[in-house]
Amino acid sequence: MHTANFTISDILRRAREKALTIPQFQRPFVWKNAQIKLLIDSISRSYPVGSILLLPKTADITLNSRSIQAEIFEDRNDDAGESAGEAPPEEMPSEQYYILDGQQRVTSIVRVFMDADPTHSYYFNVRKMLSHYLRGEDGTDWITRKRKDKNGHSRKEDQDLIRADVVMSQIDCEIYLSQFSDNNLYTIEEFNGDRRKAAAEMAKVRGVFERFRSYLLPVVTIERDAKIESVCRIFETINSTGTRLTTFDLSVAKYYPDPDLQSMWKSAKEIHPILNDFAVDGERALQVIALVSAFRSGKSPEVSRGTLLTMGRDVILSEWNAAITGLAKAYRWAERNGARAKPAQPQHSHCDRSPVRHQQ
């Protein structure tokens, strides 16, 4: 692996170029508004928010993937300025990556700072920043969101608000803050007409917005020559408390759409319900195919991750039905000989009157 730092603008530019995609074995975007606001608040205070793990797209590792769940408009030309994350004309297109870890954070950043949330726009309330945030008060009430209308435009009636994507352009942001100062600043009671104090506080607001533009997120990139079984191990390790990636999940992403292993395995369980009863993983079918394929070619039987992830598509397609049939027969044989999909509940004798304590 190697590490680097991306600014938020780096992430936005790559998102616009569709250079960041999500492997299909990852769960969808699930963060709630409170989680998004907490992330943005942490960035504004220069708190660490964790690293992003990326895997370069190569000919050897091609995974079925999807775009970031955000409405990114190619032809947008409004007051967002640099916030659109557009690459300068002379800059080369970004390398293509899969996001292995950090998609919730990356998607949140894109939705907020590109105004790319499908239904809402995020705003920063400058008046609340002056009266609460800059005094060190905890909370995220200075970050708010408003629903977009049917044309996708943001509803904004409160002149204290600056849309989050506008903040990414230093020029546009400065214009807004100057207008805010001229129209509103000296009406804030706590300044008591003290222009010097008011100017000092406004400088702090500018500093917060500059923090967004300069914030660095650590990015760990797996080397281009990494083997796919190593990628699987890495993902299992970082997701030990989250979604576990199996070899079959990775195989689905690798081979899709020819063959579509997910659909094939779903059909197999419908035809042979016993596979579902015993919670058999699709990896078992691939292991059977690998063993048979090795035997027929005179090789030593091996069912390592590398073997399963490098089998030819033709081998999988030609042996799939036979492997599924054999696998189902094996589990039916085991069931006839006493194996059970679920362990039997212990039976208490009539003399066993010990109370059962239910833990809360």
C-alpha cells in the first residue's frame, strides 16, 4: 500500500469524473442527516475522520461496481464556482478507483459540497456560527438543510445561510460574506456596535470555510499489482465489525455479468431449498467446481481464494449445474443421517424447575 492526502476538492473532482466507484458487494449509502452533519462539523474543527481505502481499477481486478449515490450534474453552471470540483483544462483525468472503505464519508462529502443530495441542500448559518459555534459551543445546529423543489433548486429564504458547495469557492464565499457583513453583521446584538470585534469574528468564519478547502483526508491506496485474494483479506480485516466480504461476494463482483453468479446461486437455492435450509454459502459450489476441474486437469486439488478467483468463466458455466446437484445431494444425505439445519432445543425434565433468567 501507499498513502497520500486528498483535499475535499480532490474528492469532488474525482467524483465528477466518475473516477470513484463502489463495488457491488458493499452496502448502499445509509447515513442519516445527523451522521452527515457530525462529519462536516468534525472537518470544520480539523478533527480526524478516518482514512479512505482505495483499490485501483486494473485489467486483473475488474469488479462490478456502481457510482456514488449522488446527483452530480455535468453541465452545472451556477454560483458554486470551484465547488463543482472541476479539473483545470490542463490536468489529466484521474485514475479510476474502487472505494473499499469510506464510502459513507465520501458520499456524504460529495452530497454536501457538490449540492448533490437528491432531495436536500446543506447550508451553513453564518449568524449561528458567530453567536454559538465560534464560542466553542458543541452541536451542529449551525449546519442545516432545506428541501429542493421539483426542479432541483434549493429553497433558501434565510439570508443568514450560505449553501455548502459555494463555500468551496474562495471568491464566491468571500462575496457572500462581504454581503452578509454589509447587511447583517452590525445588527447582531452581542457585538454592541463594536466593529473591530465584529470584523475579528468574521475573520474566524472565513477561517472555518478555509479549513474546508484545505482539509486533508488520508487516503490509503492498494498497489496496482496486488492479488485479488489479498484484497479480499484486507477487506475482511477492515470490516471485521461490519459487512463481511466472502470469497463468493468477490467472485460475484469479479465475474459479473458473465456469469451472473448471484442470480445463478439464487436460482439454485430455489430449486434445492435444502441449500437455503443449511445456510450454504455460494463459495461451496465454487469449491466443488475447483476440485473437479483440478482432478480433470491432473493438478493437485486446491480450493484457495486465488484458485476460486482465477477460474475460467467457461469452467464455471459448464460445471455449475452438476456441482449444485451434487452439493444438494450431499446435504440431503447428511440430513437423512441425522444432520439438522438448526440445533434442537434442549428439553427440560419435569423435575428441572430451575428458573430461566432472561438477560436484559
